[in-house]
Amino acid sequence: MREVLIEDFKQLTERNIPWNELRDKTFLITGATGLVGSLLVRCLLYANETINLNAKVYAVVRNTDKADRIFEDEKTDALSYIVADLATEKVCCEGECDYIIHAAAVTASKLMVSDPVGTIRTSIDGTEKMLQLAVEKKVRAFIYISSMEIYGQPKTEGRTAEKDLGYVDIETVRSCYPEGKRMCECMCTAYAAQYGVNVISARLAQTFGAGILPTENRVFAQFARSAVNGENIVLHTTGESEGNYVYTADAIAAILTLLVKGEAGKAYNIANEESHITIRNMAELVAKEIAGSKIQAVIDIPEDSASLGYAPPVKMWLDASKMRALGWKPEVGLVDAYKRMIRWME
Ligand SMILES: NC(=O)c1ccc[n+]([C@@H]2O[C@H](COP(=O)([O-])OP(=O)(O)OC[C@H]3O[C@@H](n4cnc5c(N)ncnc54)[C@H](O)[C@@H]3O)[C@@H](O)[C@H]2O)c1
């Protein structure tokens, strides 16, 4: 495993995370070959080696070859794969399971607009299957990984807290993603109320950092690649969208905290409140601070930009006070997040 990730995981094992309550438990993680899921798996396996966590991890994946490549340095008896396409298949888990973290979802904007039905099916059917498994296994906690996109365009002035649901235009195809997440959160609340599942929704701000996959193509990875390659950052929108970001290890710390401290049926924003910026300003920041002003941010909106599936512009400043009240606080800001991600990429 590369140095920068080891640093992140070492710091995570030293952080204010309820590690003792998580000891000797079994975790089932969906989306385990994705950014968030793979880091959760790796972090738990690292904690096995270093702080004797004694965790058993089931990684739900569609492609075991991909999983083998991602976890090639971490293969141990503590890690098993469960192969399932959550849009169509059930997850068969023979043994006991203490915690489920459901991170699988369609996340590529292009796919959201080219396969909106599949995006919704993965969301709704996949989440319901996982909640049913949670009932069957009588899990201690279930974390649904949601998104700040569920807020749509917030109506309120000032910070957006968990109750401030905004507008989502359901006549726009791209809304399959936020609207699917909204329904999943609603289903989580329903399972908490009706079946007593201790289910918590974790609404992530845009999350990036060390540990991104080589195939990653979201805007943060594109900006970082431009900086590394000394090429101008080309924006395909006017870049007015204004939102929050959170570093990968900070997000992992929050998710692990919620497993023990989250309240059933409730949602929590996971965001670095200071990492708040427009896309355009972020591109300029990367050009200046990361590429030493050797590149520039330029706007070039393609004619077929609708097919790229960019989310509509929003102005949102997430309030993370509910998460902070659980003792969590983010530790890595935007510029350091880029520096650490680039160290990992290189
Ligand atoms: N990274 C972010 O910026 C961010 C921000 C907000 C919310 N989220 C949410 O966090 C979760 C994890 O996102 P990520 O950044 O790791 O994305 P990712 O694209 O890296 O990972 C998503 C994972 O889901 C899996 N998946 C997709 N469809 C599936 C299906 N039908 N069956 C089984 N697995 C399937 C993929 O194989 C992948 O492993 C997602 O729910 C996403 O919506 C991420």
C-alpha cells in the first residue's frame, strides 16, 4: 500500500473513532470496488493489522478481478467477496453480520443520463435488498451512503442543514440520482420505524483524496490530472455551482463514527464546512496552488453538454454541526486534499 494511504489510515486509527465498539465485528460493505467502499475495506483491514480490530469484512462486488487488483496488497482471510449486481441480484451472506455499509450506487453523471432507469433500479432495488438483509441479520447498524445532491437547489439562505430539503426537477433525467437517493433515505426511515433497523443516512459532500481509482473520472480527478500533466483545466460548464467537499479519510472517520453514534432513522451531513467553493474557483485554486500558476482554468462548453449529465448549478453551504456534535471534525482542507490525492496518483 502506498505511503500516503498508510499515513491516512494510521491517523484514522489514532482518531476519535469508537474503535473499541467496532472490535471483533463483521462488516458487509457494498460498492466495495468504489472509492468510498474500497477505502472502508482497506481501513478496516489496516486496523486489523495495527490495532487488533479483528474485523471480518464481506466486500460486495460485481467483478472479482477488479476487486483482486484493488485489494492485491491487503488480501487476508479477514476479507471475503460476495458477488452480486444489486440492481438484479440478492446478496447471499451465510454468516453473521454486525454492520452493513451500503455504498453501491451509479455515480457517473454520463451513466445517470444514458441509463436513468438502471440508476434508479440500482438505488431503490439495491437499497431495499440491503435493508431486508439488515432485518434478517439483525444488524447493529446500517449506514446508507447518501449525498448532498438530495438537497437539490436549497431554498434557505445560509447553511443547509439536514431538514432543509430543496427543489429537484423531476422532469430532468439527471434527477434520477438525487430523487433515487431521496427515496432510499425515505425507505431507510421506514425500515427503522417498521422493522426497528438502526439505519442512518450519511449525506456526503463531494468526497475525494488519496485512494481514488485509476479509472476515476469525476471532476476532482480531472482537475488533478490537468495539474499533474501541466494542461489547462477545461470546464464544461460555467462552474458557478457552489458546494462543499470532504477529504476521503475524513469521510471514512465520519462513517465509522455513525455506525456507533448515529441515531436510527436520521440523516447526517458529512462535509468540511471550510472546504466550500464554486467549481470555477476550485479550478483556479488548483491551477494556482497545485500547478504553481503554470496552467489556467478555461471554460469551453460543448454543444452536447446535456449528454454529459452535469448536475444543475446549486448554491449550497452544508452545515455539519450534527456530525460535529458526535465528536467528529474534518482534518484535511481542500488544497491538502488535492496534494494528497496527487501524491497517491503519482
Ligand atoms: N465520492 C463522492 O464525491 C460522493 C459524494 C456524495 C455521495 N457519494 C455516494 O457514496 C457512495 C460511494 O460513492 P463512490 O464515490 O465510492 O463511487 P464509486 O463510483 O467509486 O463507487 C460506486 C460503487 O458502486 C458499485 N455499483 C454500482 N452499481 C452497482 C450495482 N448495480 N451492483 C453492485 N454494485 C454496484 C460500483 O461497482 C462501485 O464499486 C455512492 O452511494 C455515492 O452516491 C459519493
